[in-house]
Amino acid sequence: MAEDAKTKVPQRCAWAGTDALMQAYHDDEWGVPERDPRALWECLMLEGFQAGLSWITVLRKREAFRQAFHQFDPRRVAGMTEKDVLRLLDDPGIIRSRAKIEATIQGAKIFNEMADRGEDFSAFCWSFTDGRVLRGNGGAVPASTALSETISKELKRRGFKFVGPTIVYAWMQAVGIVDDHTAGCFRHGRRARLHNESLHGSAPPGAMTTMDFDSPRRLRVGQPITPEQFEELSDEQLERLVPKAYREYFPGKDFCADGYFYLHDGTAWSFYRGGFLDE
């Protein structure tokens, strides 16, 4: 764990600040890959309530939100009526916005409609990344991305409200679809690597051992590596694993989401397989 040498306090993303509640959220929740469909939906609804406000405001009111919305049980929330809306507008424990309350009730109905059609909300959410965690570069964090815009459009098409690209990207970060912990943070890359490694399974036959890192001559084209080894190797070392004809296009591992080096023609070289995905 990265720590400050004087205080022994773990280094965190700057936004975690000094608030104990925010730090706990950063350490234990933010960026952890979430697969439960109800929890994914709850977080999306809470991110919608954040619109125009700070996340700490929502975080401090989260338990009150859960009580107000039946622990975010989509079936119960979908059955809420105008009487319930008026009751919530009188509840000082939550953010009292009629538009956002009604959007949550509508969101529950959409969630249920998807489930009734046999469409799992979790599978839907993770389908945009093929189930993999995307990794930021550990530096500047964008407010939105092309992918968050794509997801936003699809959510809006289905009838969800308060799901603009910025809100959606904040939700993607929160539920671990993207790992945006900064480079100095003790959580940077750890959960994404473990999650993706679980998807890929154990190291493939012939995968490199740590000893193979010692000599560049042992790094040869097509040698498969594990996600952990991908993190340890330098850009120069990784480049040696790529066929010579493509090395000039290698952008560095910060731009290789989940161990994939994408070429301009749409093909991708997998460092974990030691070859192109279509081979």
C-alpha cells in the first residue's frame, strides 16, 4: 500500500479528501466491480440525484434514500404513487426534487420491464465493455468519454432520466466499469487487474515467470503473460512481445485496456494470449 512516509496514511485519490465517510467510500466501494443488477441500478439512480450537487451530499443521505425508496427494491419502487412522491418531497433526509424522484420511479419500471423480458440489467451494463474493467491512465480523469456518451444514449432511449454522459461516467467509475484511481493511489489498478484476471482465468500454458523479466532476450514475440506481469513490464519490454511489423504502432500500456493492443484496422493483439484475438 502506498503510504506517506511521515504519517503512514495511505495515499488516496485527491477527491477522497479528509472526510472519513468519503475516504471509506473511496477505499471500500469506489471502483469495485459491481455485478449485482439491483446494486448497479441503485447507484445509477443515486448518481442521478447528484446532478448539480456534490457526491458527499448524496453519500451523507444515502441511508435516508434507501429508507425512502424501500432499499431500492425495483418492484416496490415501481409501485410508488403520487402520494409517495408528496411524502418524499416532505422528507428532509433526501434530496427533494420531484423530477428526480419521479425519474427513480420510472427507472424502476424500466428495470422491471427489462427483467420481465429476460434482460439482466447487470449483463446490459457490462455488455459495453464485454464484461471487462477499463483502466484509466492514472492521470487526468475525464468528465465523460465516448463510451459514456454511447451508454447515455442507450439509457435515454430506454426511458431513463438524469443519465447524461457526465453522470453516466461518474456511475461507471463508482461501479468499477472503469478504474480511475490515480497513479499514486494505493487502489490504482489493483481491483481492475484482479477482476480481469478472474475473467481470463489462470495463467496460460507457457506464460512467463518473474525470472523471465530479467533478460530482454527472454522476451519473445507471442510469449503469453498474466495481467500481473503486464503491470510489471515496462513499455519497452512489452513492445518486444509484439510482432516487429506492429511495434511502431504500440502506444504504451497505459493505452492498452485490459492487455489489448488495438490496431487501426480494428484487430487486437492480446498480451495474455500472445497473439491476435482472431487467431
